[in-house]
Amino acid sequence: QVACRAAPPLTSVATPFAFGQQATDTALDVILLVVLLIHMVSLGCTMEIAKITTHLRRPKGVARAVMAQYSIMPLTAFILGKLFQLGTSESLAILVCGCCPGGNLSNIFSLAWRGDMNLSVAMTACSVVLAIGLTPLLLYLYSGGVHEGDLEGEVPYKGVITSLVLMLIPCAIGIILNEKKPQCTGFITKAGMVMLLLSSAAIIVLSVANMGSFIMVVFSPSFLGSSALMPLTGFLLGYAVSAAFKLNGRCRQTVCIQTGCQNVQLCSALLKVTFAPEIIGPLYFFPLLYMLFQLGEGFLLILVFRIHDRIKQANGK
């Protein structure tokens, strides 16, 4: 009940600000699309066809890893929406985030944790391609339990599918650049990360200017709790599931990171550009909040396991 009072119904938030009718709102749409374009090109630059095909020849590991991601995160998002008694729009925002594929942050974390980078790259590539079918399918399956009404007019499945298909184009461009001009991909990836950081700052400034004090809806206790528990649950269950499948240590670490890390750039773009403003309102800002907890918990997890590894090595010596 406290969580429900902290987050007012979205219909009362979206109407006064007339989302989609302000210049700042149009600028946000453009910036989010540019950010997604840069992110997907950078993501493609981290993928090597040889590494992907190596794992696809033995698809059991990739299949189990992708299954863990697309089963754990949507279910976690759905349960958290029920646990915190979120409204329809709030639950949809979290659900979209849970149904998105992984991004290049998971590859960075896997590298820092000394995971299986071949598996990480292959899992990212497969989850991005499979998102075209699985993301709208999972949204359809889980959105029916968000509330008792008909969500057909609230979830733009055609728009979601179109956006997911279009995102493969810049990703393919990145893969081609990595194959044809590998000497340039390092610079592209680094420049992309810098531009993403600058763009994130611009998104925050424009969001505050566009929503004013109503941005605090996203920082309600229910949303803070959801965004904190969601990546942590993904990390822990991802590791548990990979252990149940008897994957080796490096693969367990990779699946753990890949499961909890979501493509927040894609999620923000889907929520802001694809969904109607009167439905999603300021909640497109939720993935950025999720990203903060995702970063913090991911770094903490890597730190804990690195300390654990050093203790084991010391005892072994």
C-alpha cells in the first residue's frame, strides 16, 4: 500500500505535461534513437563471426545461456510488478526492460570477471537476433497478467517488432566493420562509449526539463526497489541455473553477468518512441535507473569474486 501511494497513477502524470507535444520531447526521441544507433554499431564491433560460429557448432551452451536470460528476467520483472503492487503502466515499463536482450555492458563485465568471452559474444549476438521474436512474444504472454483488462491497445507489438528488426541494421554494420576494418573498431567502440555517456547526461537534463518534479515518479520506493532487485536477481539466478546445467566456472560467470545485464538503451528507445505517450509517460526513464543499479551490483559482484579467487590462490600456495 505504501508503494502504491508513492507512485501515483500514470494517467494523472502524463496528461498535464502533454508528452509528445513539446520541443524537448521531440529532442528526447531523436537523442534516444541516436544513442541506440551508436550503441548497436558499437555492440556489433565487439562481435566476431568466428567466435560466434565456434559456439554455434556446439549450441548447447549458448542455448542454455539464452534460455536462462529469456526465462529469468521476464519472470523476475513480472513478479516484482506484483510484489510492489505496481500499476499497469509501471508494470509494463519493468516488463519491457526484462524482455530486452543483453547489451555490450555484459561483454565488458565478462571480460573484467575473466569469463568465457567467446560465449559472452555468442550469447549477446543470439539474444539480439532472438529478441525479434521472443521480446514481443514474452510481452504478450506476461502482459495478460498485468491487469484484468485488455492490453491490445496498450502494447504496440507491431512497433516493437519493427524497432527490433531495424536495430539489427546498425549491429550488422558494426559486425562488417569488425571483419573488414578491425583496426578501426577499437576507436569506434571507445568513441561510442564516450558518446553514450554524454548522451545519457543530455537525456537526464532534457527529461528533467520536460517533466520537472514529476520525474520523481520514477524515483518512488516501488521503482527503486524493483530496479535494485531485478539485476541482482538476474545475476544470482543466472549463476544458479548455469551451475544446475553443470557449466564450467568461466561459463557460469559469463551466464551470470549476461542474465542480469539488459540492453537499457534499447529498452529506453522502445518505451519512449514505440509506446503512446499517454500510456508510458515519464516511465521511459526507468531503464536509466536500472542501469545505475546494474552497474553498481555488477562491479560489486566482480569485486567479491575476485577477492574470493585471491583467497583461494593464497590458500593453494
